[in-house]
Amino acid sequence: MVDHIISATWIAPVRPENTVLSDHALAIKQGKIVALLPLGEALKSWPEAPYEHLDNHLLTPGFVNTHTHAAMNLFRGMADDKPLMDWLTNHIWPAESQWMSPEFVRDGTELAIAEMQAAGITCFNDMYFFPNIVAEAAQKAQMRAVVGLIVLDFPSAWANTSDEYFDKGLQTHDQVSSYSLVSTAFAPHAPYTVSDKPLIRALTLADELDIPLHIHIHETAGEIEESNARYGVRPLERLSQLGLLNPRLLAVHMTQLLDAEIESLSKQGVNISHCIKSNLKLASGFAPITKLLNAGANVALGTDSVASNNELDLLSEAKLAALIAKGLSDDAKVVPATQALEMLTINGAKALNLDTVIGSLEVGKSADIVALDLSGVATQPVYDPIAQLIYSCSREQVRQVWIAGKQVIKDGLHTRIDTSRVLALAKEWATKITSTNTGNE
């Protein structure tokens, strides 16, 4: 017996590549996919199983957000229209210094999870303070998460010294080992905020624990200039000298790359988190994803925080990434819809070392599934469901979402999160933060 059967007009399993199945079904048991087969065969095999058919819907794997700072949802719109370092040093960091607390992280993370689940995001990779609180919020909300064990050279509300960052990070890693949906990654913030010794220590521990390394790098031209002046080499060369360039590394942003660096990154198996909207909004530059993909690099998608993006909408990231890649390369064939779907799903899973668990609708993998309604005027007629997903769909088409076989979005509504409470808390924080004018000048 299976727990339930889900069928739809179309299923895009991602693996095999460029595949769309019509009138097929997924059989789910104990949170995993146990069969993907024609609908008639599924109903014949399990005639008494609970069964749901979604007409004019497309089923895909859950979307994987490879880079965000979830709790910063409480800073949405705080300091718009400013370049990165002005935004960070004059607005975001002062606001964090004033408001950072376990309560801030809990409430902001719950708000972010609610937004992500409604947009079809079933897994997020976080980099922020109090990762233990992020982990608790994710597990409670039936949300898959990789929580970053943050490392910085300077004190914060989370830790005061380098040793304390590592001690608390390891405690968090031990804590989440009992969680079914949460894992960890070491998350040194950036080359300009983390010195050599903690970078090497993070790499050593990541190797011992077999977890990813997650870092902002080559985000702006100013970062390159500062590294050349301080260390005599570009940030990637510095990380290479320290041994960090390997398949464990998830490099976020990567807007400033030389051709030789692109080739080296591909050969060394470094994963890329492409945050196109955040990079555009902060005028940080364009990641050369066409060159990276052509070189064989694994490129996934991230939203960054809503403080620099204003929404956690990975579908719109995929569309924009594909369109801008075409425009910059003068080639309409680059980043086709099927590749954009891979960047949304399996590429992100691979970057987080989760590709044996999620990222495609295959037998044995977790039932992390998104159903999008293509019956509306904005998505009809349907000639190619994958192209429709990337170029026509918005997050409003997300109607059903399952994570590990449990439904977290049903008919567009949350089943695990009290959105009234989450929104009330967000308004309370906005009132407190606005009253001080912190970051709003």
C-alpha cells in the first residue's frame, strides 16, 4: 500500500533531462516517491490508495533557494536604491546591531518560510545569526533547510570571538542532527570579513563533518580592489591558496570573473549561487553564467535576502536569469527553459550536497513537489509546459506544495503556518523599527 497518489496533466521530473510526462502519477509512501508511472497503471496497482488528480497542472520538483538570509524579511524595503557597501555599512549592519535577537530571527524566519513555501520553494540555504533558531523554525514549519554556521572576524549578537562562532556552530550542527529536514553548512560571510585562520578552520571542519561551505565572493569590483590592496591577490586566488576551491564550496554572487577563473572554477567543481535580482538592485554586476555553464560549472539560483531583493520568488529569478543571459550573449539559445528548470531544482540540490535526496522526481527521493496551475489566461494555451513554467508562470500559479510527502500549501493556502500570527508579528517589528528610523534615512 502507498500513502497517496498524485497525478497531473504534466509532470516535469527533471531527470531524465528535458522530459515531460503526460497523464502520469507519483506514488508516495512514508514521504518518498516509490513510483512514477502512467496514471492507469498507478490506479490499477493501488486501487484503494488516496488519489488526487490535478487537471491542467504541472508537477515539478520543489524549488531550491541556494542563498538567502531569511530573518532579514523583517528588513524588507528598509534601505532601497543604495550600492552594496553603503547599504551594508550605513543601514543594514547598524540595524542588525540594534535589533538582532533570537526573537527577531524566529519571527523573520517564519515570515520568510511562509513566503517561500507559497512560491514553491521547498528548501533554502540560509546564512544568518542564531542558526539554531532558524533550524527550529524550519523543522516546525515542515520546511527543508540548510542552516549556515556563520563565521565572522567581528563580534555580533550571536558570538563575540572566532572560537565562540565555531563552538556555537558545532553545537547547532549537533542539535540539528536529530531533525529530519534540516542540515548545516559552514558559512564564513565573505573574504573581506573573515581572515585566513578561520577560513582554514571552517574548511577543515566542513571536511570532517562532510557539509558544504557557503560564502559571498567576487560580489563587487570594490571587493576585488580591496583584496588586491590587502592581500596582493584577488579573493578567488586567496581562497585557492587556502585550499577552499573544491566541490564543497558554494560561491555566492560571482559577478567579477576572469576567463581563467571561470575555467578553474569548473575544473575544481565549485558550485555557483546566482542571485540575479539582488545583483541588479545593488548594481553589483552580472555573473557570467553562460560562460560558467558552458565550462561545465554547476550554477544554481538564490534570492539573497528581501532587504536586497524585496521578494523570495525563485521562479522570477529563473526567468530573469535566462532572459539576461540571452541578452548579454546576443544568443537566444543560451540558458533554455530546461536548463533554467535545472538551475531551480537539481543544480541547487547538488550545490547543497542534497542531490540524492531532492532536486528531481525520481523513485527513492523525497516527495518535495510543486503543482502549478496552468489553466488561467496567462498560461494558455500550453505547447511546452517547461517553457510555460519559466517564461509565463508566476508564483501565483503555485497551488499545491508537498515537502517530504506532507502538504504545506493546499489550494494556495498554508497548512502548517498561522499566517495571521506571522503577519501580526511582522507589523509589530515594523512599528518598532520605524519608530527609531534606523536604516531609513
